[in-house]
Amino acid sequence: MLWRCPVLCMFLFSMGTSLDVILEPVAKTFTVIAGNPATFYCTVTGGDLKNYQMSWYKKSENNALFLVYKLNNNSTDDPMGNFKGKINISKSQFILDIQKATMKDAGVYYCG
């Protein structure tokens, strides 16, 4: 079964007082076969990923955002349910993996 998952990474935030960090999605929409993995990429511009906190959120049906994965330089990259994240410092990317996608994973995801 195929499902389409729009990916939006639109959060802007500041680190310090004068540095703006911009997060942009690599792909906006893609389709995954249920049971297969899905990977989301969010490119970071204007920041140092050595001191980071990566968070991924999913938008619920009532438009609320809920945390699906969180990682920072003081934590391990242990999976949170079906989700696992990592940082690619050389490509300045936050990455979220859904290990085995299901229909309930379909939706809009945000990085921040």
C-alpha cells in the first residue's frame, strides 16, 4: 500500500543574539510503501551542528504538533518508538528515519 507524506521543515530560530539558523526540507513530498523505511532530511543553514538540539514533530489531525524524536549533543541516538534520528555534520542535515512506515505515520513532519 502506498501513502504520500508531505514533509515541511519551516522552523526558523535564533542561536545567540545575532545568528539566524534556517532549516529547509530536502524533499517536500514523497511516497513510501507500508513496511518500508522512510527518511526525512532537513538542511541547516547558518549554524554550528556541534552544539545542537534536533527535534522532529508531526502535525496531528487537530493541527497540534507533537514530538516524535529529539536528539542533542548530550543524549544518545536511541530510537523513540518507530523513529530514529541522526545528524550529518558534513552535509549540515538533521535526519529522521521511520524504520517501518505504517499508515498512521502518514502526515506532515517538521524539524526544529
